[in-house]
Amino acid sequence: MRAFFIFKRMTPTNYEHNWNVTKGALERVFELPTFSAAIAFVIAVGRIAELNNHHPDISISYTKVTLRSVTHDQGNSITVKDHQLAHKIDAIYFP
């Protein structure tokens, strides 16, 4: 399986994403076509998280990947870091 990832250049006000606020965190469920695709997506999310030193909570249920993001060192609140991370992850998801 080959995956190509495209990143948009981000300006300070360009944090567009398709995540929702759920119980005080940004959250989104991603649906992938196969279990292998879900695992590959999680690996890509992990790379983004490491590059940004900001790590979401990850839950995998077969072909569904749920990501939740808060900034732990800011009292488990949603910050710009979370919006930036959501934007970058959305940029690699092609349903």
C-alpha cells in the first residue's frame, strides 16, 4: 500500500478542520476502507504528532480511528496547538 501525504502551508489564522468539540476536546472519527489502511493512517498521524510534539489520544476499532486532542500542559484545554494538529491531520485524510 502506497500513501502520499500533502501538507498545506499554514498561516496563523488558517486552522480549518472538520473536528468537533466533544467533552472538552477536539475529536474526529475517521473511517478507512480496511484495517490496514486504518493502521497506516495512525502511523501517519504519529509522524505528524512527533514532528509537532503534540500527541492526540488514538482509538482504533477495525476501520474507524478516533482521535482526541487537548493540550495537557494548558490544563487539558483546547489551544491553538490542537487546531493546528487537527488541520494537519485533515490534510492527509482522503476518504
